[in-house]
Amino acid sequence: MYEGNYHMYGVPKMCKEMGRVGHQVARCTVDGLMRAEGLKGIQRAKSPHSTRPKPRTARRVDVMERKFVAERPNRLWVADITYIRTYSGWRTRHSSPMSIHA
């Protein structure tokens, strides 16, 4: 059952799966058996915390006051950082800076 689910199931999912196929087993039993065999489910990666500033840290002045409108070309430039969750961990995707002009 563990291998059939790509080694992803931990104790809670194994208990539910065993109940679905007709084996009512206590959680502590499944926990003990999995521990004895060295089986573990995968752990989900925590989300990146790069955009959450610490309190009381010096911050740059918001010169645009969150109004992303430019009166003329080449006046305001923006870029984007996107975090993408992959099977092996977090990856970042950076967009090229671009000028904003309405």
C-alpha cells in the first residue's frame, strides 16, 4: 500500500487508506509498524517567507505610494519574483524589469 502510493503516505493517510480497504487499524499501531520498517511519508515544504518583513526593521520609502502609474516612458520600472513549488523544493522565477507607461 505504501509503495503503491509512491512512498508519500504518512500515518494519517495510511490509516484512512487501510479503513477504505476494510482493515480497521489503530493509528498507534500503524505508527509503530511504519516506524519499525523505517517508512515515512513525505513532508510538505514550508512556503518561503522572503516577503514578510520583520517588525522594527528599517524599510525603504515607498516613493510611488503603491500607485503604479507612470506619466511618461522610462519613469517607473517593475519586476516580478515568483516562487514555484517543485517536487525537489522551491524554485524562483524572475521576470525581466519592464517600464510601466499607460
